[in-house]
Amino acid sequence: MIPFPNIDPNIIELGPFKLRWYGLMYVLGFVSAYFLIGVQKGARRLGLQGKTFQDLIFYMAIGLVAGARLGYVLFYQFGNLGYYIKHPIEIIAVWHGGMSFHGGFIGVVVAAMVFCRVHKLPFLQVADAVIVTAPVGLFFGRLGNFINGELYGRPATVPWAMVFPASPGVPRHPSQLYEAGLEGLVLFLVLWFLKDRIQKPGAMVAIFLFGYGVMRFILEFFREPDAQIGLLMDFFSMGQFLCLAMIVAAVILYLLLPSENNPGEK
């Protein structure tokens, strides 16, 4: 068993002001996306530079935070919707914790569609340039979960099991690190390797959906199910059902994509 490092979630605390590791991870994710999108040849061909590029990052940030919070409320707090209806401010209370990747993904997609419509850019090509950077954000996000000691794994007997402060006395899988490695680093390397080798517009989006869906589905077997939901059908977690939807969507999307990039399209 490996001791949990028990890092203070707050980097700096000055009166009411708190700089938390989890918030910093969001910033690192967006900074990384800004750099990684900007260095892509395809992004430059689309004109994703200067103010247009900054607008894209702004749209994505709003879509991610809003979608992640709404997704958490709808997907993981469905049984408590009455509470949120009576206390609507809690729907946007991101400072209380509770963010959903699947909701955040939907939020970013909607934001990117609005951005492309405003700037008259092809959505699939923009989405391909953006999506290859998503695993880096996932990597930092899962590290933030680990530092917070949240979203930990199921009870385990492996030598690297850890006892998290929120679950004293029970060694568990550090599933946040599993996710950071597989959904973060590995998926990023795969997408980055393929981005200039597959010219089909939207292919990177489909590959991301499929790769993340499969990886997250597998890793959910090591992650403790959400207490308010538990296991559905006594076997699958909510995350796994959402991942199955992603996998199906990935296959359908790939089959419906245009066969090749149009050289004349901006």
C-alpha cells in the first residue's frame, strides 16, 4: 500500500480568497489547448489566430464550465432535481464541486458550433483541431481530482492501493491516476500521431469519442460508483452508460463523415 500524499487542495488561502489546485488544473488545461491548437498547421489554415483564436478559447471555456456543471446536475443528481429547481443558484454553484466530463463535452461542442457559425468556419475541421488537445485537459483534471482525494477507486488489494481521507481505513485504486494516464496521456499521443495522417474531416472527433468511451468504460470498473446513484442494473455505472452512448455516436459519426477533405474549403 502507498500512502496518499494528502496535498492541501488550496495552494494559497488569503482570507476569503482561495487558489485551489483543481482550479489551476483547469487553467493549465486551457493554456495547453491554446498552445497545442495554435501550433497545428490545420488550425492556421483555418485562420485560428489572433482575436479569432482567442474568441474560440473563450467560447470553449464558457461551454466547458456550463456544460460540465449542468451535466453533473442532470446526469448525476437526477433524483435531486426538485432541490435544484427550488434552489436554482445551486445549479451554477461550481464552487461546491460536481462537474461532469460528458456534460462538459456537450457544452464545448455547442459552444464550438456557435463559434463556427459566428465566424463562418467549417465546424468539423475546427472540431478536429480542438479535440486532439482535449486529453491534455483530462490529464490535468484527473490530477486535480487526485489532489482533492475525490472520485477515487474501488477497494483494492494491489500494492499501489491508497487510503483516501474521505474513505479512511479502506485501501482503494488510485483510479484518478489510471484515468490521467490512459484517457489523458495515451489518448493524446494517439490523436496527435493521427491528426495529420487522416484527412477525413471530423475523423479526429470520432476517434476521440470512441477512444475515450472505451477507455473510460474499462476504467469505471476500478472507480467507485457515485454514492447517490450506485450501480445501474447492479453492474454498470452511470459513467459507463454515458460512455456506451459515446461509442455508438462515434461509430455513427464516422460512417456519416464525408470521405475526404475538400481542398477548396477554408
